[in-house]
Amino acid sequence: MGEEDEAEAAPPAVADAATRAASEARATAWARKMADRLPTGWLISGAGAVLLASTAVFGGLAEVPKPPPPELHVGQHYAGSDLDISVVSAAIGGEVRGTNLYPAEGQRTLVVVLDVTNTFDKPRSASEKDTLKGIAVKDVTLQGFNANRVVDGSNVSYLQPNVTTRVRVAWVVDEAEVARGDEIRVVLPDSTHYVGQLFTRGDYWADIRTGAYATVPVDQVPAEEEATP
């Protein structure tokens, strides 16, 4: 081999590096070509699978803790379940006129007065768990249910859109559970609005849960509202 050939020949290390670079370039070009042929949805799904697999190694996706329901007082407004609600008062009595509830011996009638506005754009039934019937009292066993308008004592069947109604909700309770001077925590409902698609039609509210608590002092039902013994 001549001196010119020996001068032009590349050292082995340089030749190996050049070979590797050419091989990597071909591999990269092939990968890009294959990626161009894959549908975008497959790429997204594949990325999601890789993400889930990697998070599983570290115990999975951590759940974000939900904040507790807010604690309210008399007159404070709560917005939930497409309603605006504020608790006005609470009282305990015997057989209270207009409630259609008849407490037995050892029982009393618990009455809670609220201002309620249906913020949805259609009328809603008042006797559903996502509206008035979803109102409860924390740690108190409630029996029966009655809801009427304070203004005239008429039964509340529907809540009209954007009309504020002062409502009296009543239940029968054991007298040992609630007495005058106590404070009760009124449970106000929350829910999720859905629109029926396949087997159901129209608007409905589900996933019913506690939206807020309102702490209210309990007074005595006025004598004129008590039924004559």
C-alpha cells in the first residue's frame, strides 16, 4: 500500500463512529416514517398507557381530597343543586297546624323555615331528594315530611324558576332528640344535573350529596300555630 493510501485511510475509531452515526440516522428516519403512518388516536392512547403504567409503579394517581361541606348560619345563602337556599329559623312544637303531621306520645314536630329559589330555567318538583326532600337534620331521625308556603299555608308541589319562596319544612322527631334552645345542623343538598340521552329523557339530578350545613337555634313554635288539644 502506498504512502498516499495510508494517509487517506481513516483511523478505526473514526470509522466506527461514522458507521454508528449512519446507523442511528437510518433508525431515526425509519421511526419517523412509521410514526407518520400511525393514526393520531393510537399515539394518544399509547402515551396514556405509558402514563398509567408509570404512575402504577408509584402507587397510581393520587386522589385529590375533597373539601368538607361549608358551615353556614342563619340567613347565609347556599347555592347548590340548582337552588339558592337560606335557612331562616327552626322551631319545635306539638301538633302544628298545616303540617299534616301527627306526632305520637314522646314525639314532637320540628319545623324549619327557608327561603328557596329555583335557579334552573324550568319548574322542579319540590318533593324530590335533589330539592326540598333532600333537606335533613344532621344526627336527627326524621319521620314524615311536609312542605308548605309560609305566606298562605299552601302545599309546595313545584318550585318555579327564579321565584323566591319562603317554605316551611316539617318532620316528626323524638322529643329526646331536639328541644327548645338546642342548635341543629340543617343539611342542604347538592346534586349533579344531567340530560337524558338513551333510556331517560329530559332533565334530572343525581349523585345527591351533602352540599352544606347550616347551624340554627331551635325556638318554640308559637302557641297560635299549635293545634288545639
